[in-house]
Amino acid sequence: MGSSFLLFTRLMIMLATAAFTALARLNRNGLNIEVFALSNWKQVLLDPQNALSSWDKNAVDPCNWIHITCSSEQSVTRIDLPNLQLSGVLSPLIGDLSNLQYFMLQNNNFSGVIPPNFENLTNIGSIDLSNNSFTGVIPDIFGKMASLTYLRLNNNSLTGPFPSSLATIGLDFLDLSFNNLSGYIPKMSFGNFDIEGNPLLCGLKINRDCPGDPPLPLSLSSNSQKKQQDPDVYLGQLRKYCFRELQFATDNFDSKNILGKGGFGYVYKGTLPDGALVAVKRLKEEGINGGELQFQMEVEMISLAVHRNLLRLKGFCMTSTERLLVYPYMLNGSVASRLRDSNCGKPVLDWPTRKHIALGSARGLLYLHEHCDPKIIHRDVKAANILLDEDFEAVVGDFGLAKLLDHRDSHVTTVVRGTVGHIAPEYLSSGQSSEKTDVFGFGILLLELITGQRAFDFGRLSHNKDVMLLDWVKQLQLEKRLDPLVDSDLKSNYNPVELEEMVQVALLCTQVFPTDRPKMSEVVRMLEGDGLAERWEEWQKVETKRNCEAQQMPRGYDHLVEDSFLDLEAMELSGPR
């Protein structure tokens, strides 16, 4: 009897506690505070992908909503809304989510200011508001978040001074790059931060004089070996390095620091005086065309292409005999190296990561084509030119040396640059390049991600396969046998439906006639699951009609290569790896 009574008492206490907790989450109208906060925020957002369709204002709690994660106590701990094309402002009601730990809104179109009552998020650990359009000053609220360790506000339009409160809290990572911040940067208690692209910031941390301060020496070593400070050390978003500084960073361009070799020269790993790792591309002597002013104008134009999925140009160096470009060091190398070096102790790129790489690469190319003025045509899209950062986010490299185009639809060049198996037929035959040239290369990149193989490989002949990867894929697609395509390193760990969809996108991108290929904006939408089925069905009808009229099978890519009568040296134009 006593034990039963004790058990009953404990049960009643538990029920009472649960009831009290539930009541504590209700507002004065008897509604769940978190449901009320999130559903009201939804009402002021534009949601073109209908990503928030499950956010029902009549729900008991938000724990079954898509993009929301709850604790075992049914309280919201995560909001994950990246890459959804959402636009609107942040609701102050988000501050009512007192148990929120992760708030991830990167790569959308959010605008307005950051609400001051976010300081109520005392349990928050990670915030990512990067690549949006937020304005106003960075409020001091972040400095009051005792649990905050990860903060990204980069690539917005934030203004005002560097918030001094951020310098004292225990952040592991801070990125405020490419905003419009100004003033002095205080001494910080951590080293993993990025404030590049804020030309009005100053202080010892970035070797830039503040008004009224004495000139800062340029230190190239721990022994403070002083050099003459270049008066033009910063040009807008770019750093102008002196040659001796990069020579020191790369151990005099020691061969042990070579990261990659390309058609334009070697790429070296370097370490700057502040410990930052960089990749230094040292252009070949024949790559030095034009004078110093022309080169500086070109790199300044390239530096304006700023996107999460593009390799950011940190700076440059030029002398009478040298031209060098400086990029951030990509921790996980190139996609090509990760696909082909799986036996070197590095983990295999799994299927979800490959899909994420495909989408990120597409978004980077879309930015080059439609958001740069003048637009940029890459001309050598391939796995070796797609780099991976510390989070395995795809970063398109080597566009820095592509030709910048004016507003014409195409450009004719006397030199065909690229790599065999990746070059579009019209570019091979006439030297004419356009956005559709890059679309073709992207289609081949998708096939590299699927198969893990090179676009051009004589080794396939020993297995009765086509030398050209594209022709082999086309044949297996006609036979409706896609499983043999999949990289053997993946074993059976892939989604057959997603495999078929990715092959379809690749074949749409690699059509012979450039006018038939989709734009990169359409490619991005298809990879996101919008419009692929209709486009594929339309293409099959057109292809069937053409084959019937020609009364023959379509010619393979290898025949198109043979018809070009060009010297097809496999030029490696890849960026830092």
C-alpha cells in the first residue's frame, strides 16, 4: 500500500510538473508562445517555395513543423531555414523562443534590422544570418549571449562600428566580412574570425592605420622583420601584398608547398604573419599580359564577385615580372581530389554531400552569369575547379582568370581554354563561348560527382566503355541501366530516384546545341526539385523526333571532338586546391 501510494504521488508530481511547463508556454490568450511567435513571423514572410506550409497557427506545439527541431520537453531548439529564397524581416517575437540553440537563416533575402530583444535568447549557441540583406548596426545583444560560440553575419549591408562586446565573449568563430562596418577593431580574445571586405575598419588586427595613429609596421616573421609598408596596401575589398611578403609566406615558393599545377601556373600553400592560411597562385610569365594598371583593374573587377559559392579573392601582388593572386586556403581541397583520392585516408564523399556540392556549384555559376556586371563566363567548369571549405560547401574556383564579358550574348576568343571532355562542342569548333558553355561543363561535373570518374579516360576502354564519360552515360541511360554509373566507393548508399534525376539534369545540360540547354537559373531550380519532369519529357520528344528525321543514332561527343581539328591539350586551369 505504501509503495503504491508513493508511486501515485510521484506520478501526480510528474503530471503537475508537465502541466505547469505546458502552462508556462501559453500566452495570455491560452496559445502556445512558440506557435504564436513562429506563425506570426510566417505571416510577414514571402515564401516562394512554400517551405513553411507545415507551420500551422492552430498547432498545439511547433515540434512537427518542417525546419523546426524540439527538445524532449517539446520546446524549440533549432530553426533551420537556409537556401529557401525567403524574404522579409525578423520578428521580435523570435526572442520569446527562450530555449533556442541554433538559428540558421543563411542564403536567403531577409532584410531590415536585427531586433534588440534577441538578447532573450540566452541559450543560443549558433547564429548564421549570412548572405542576406540585413541593414543597420550590429546590436550589442550578441555580447550578452553567454552560450554563443558561432556567429556569421557576413555578406549583408550592416553598418556602424565593430561591436566591442563581441571581442570579449567566448566565440569560437566570427565572420563579419563584406559589410560596411567602420572604425577601430578592439583586441579580441579569440583568433578564428573574418572581417575582410570592410574597408573602413582599422587597427592592429588588420594592419590598417586608424586616423591619428602612427603608421603600422609590416611584420613578416615572429622576429618582427620590418619591411617598407606599401601605401596602397588596401584597395577596396582587396589587399595588395608585396612580393617579399608572399615569398616569405610560401617559404620562397618551396615545392613542398605546391597545392596544384594549372595552365596559368602553380598554386602554393602559404601562411601569413597572423597565422591565416592562404593559397597563392603564381601566374606563368606568359600569363602576364598588359601593364600593372590593367592587371589591377581586372582583379578589382573580379573581387566584386562575392558569393558563398565563389572562391573569394583576398588580394594580389604585381611587380614588373610577377603577377600573383591570393585566395583563402580551402581545407578540404578540390572535388576532384576527394573523388579520386578516396584511398588516401580521406572519407568518401557521401551521396547527400555530392548533391549539396552540385547545388552549391550551380548557385555559384548562376551568380557569375546573372549577378555580375559585366558577367563572367568561367570556361572550365569541372570537379578540379570546385573547391570545398571546412564545411564541405562547394566553392567555384578559377573564375578569376576567365574572360569578363560585356552585355553581348557571346564572346569569340582565339584560344580555346579548357579540359578535354568538359569543353562544349560549339566552343571546340568555333571558339565561341557563352553562359551555355558553362552549362555544358556543369553537366559533365554532375557526371563526375555521380561516377567519381574523369570526363576523358582511356582506361575505360579496357572495360569496354567509352573514352568519353558523357557517351558512356548516354548509352547506359538509353539502356535504362543507371546503377553501373554510380561511384563504387558509394557502394549502395545512394538514392536511385535522385540518381535518375541528377543524370537527367546532366544530359539536359550537355545537349549539342547550346540553345537547347537550360540556363543556370533553370538548372538550380531543377536541382531543387522544380520543373525537371516537364523539361525532361519535352527533351525526350524533341530528341526522338530529331533521331527519326536523321534516321540515325545521335553522334557521340567523341566524334564532335574529332571534328574540331584542334589541339586538345588537357589544360588544367584549376584554382587553389
